[in-house]
Amino acid sequence: MPAILTVKRETRGLMELRRGTFQITLDGATLGSIRRDETFEAPIAAGQHRLQVRTGRYTSGLRSFDVADGDAVNFRCNGAKIWPVYLASLIVPSLALTLKRE
């Protein structure tokens, strides 16, 4: 029985400054995409993985995690919500998007 990966993208009252579709990559390969206020789910193999979201040259940090057969792993992502972070991401693209495990 595979594990389930869930990625949520919710804005929750604050304006998200990067609004495009984010690509979800697992272990370096594109797994799918997610738009604003959507939830993405996919079955994944048990084991150690690295997850990242990206849009163009902008990325989140890489998040490593382990998952067992039949387990679920949940993450939340969004774009920069405040102008200083948005501006800094023009120089450091990995600041543009956040990806956190729930």
C-alpha cells in the first residue's frame, strides 16, 4: 500500500505575491502542479524523499522526509506574503516560496 503525499496551498487572509501555478517536484522529478487555494494528493513509494515547489526560477527550500507504507505526509506551501521577502527573492530565488511540513 503506497504512502500518500498531500500539499495544500492556502492564502488565509494575506495577499500572496507570487500567484502563478507552482510545480511540485519529488526527488528531482515533477510530480504535479498546484494553484492557489488547491490541494494536491499523490501516492508515493515508502522511503526517504526530497520535496520542493517551484515556479520559473523561484523555489522553496528542499524538504527531506521519510514515509512508511500506508502513512500520510502533509505539507503546506505559498508564495511570499510580504514585500521585503518578495524583493529579496529577486536576488535569492529560494526565498520566493515557502514549504512547511504540517
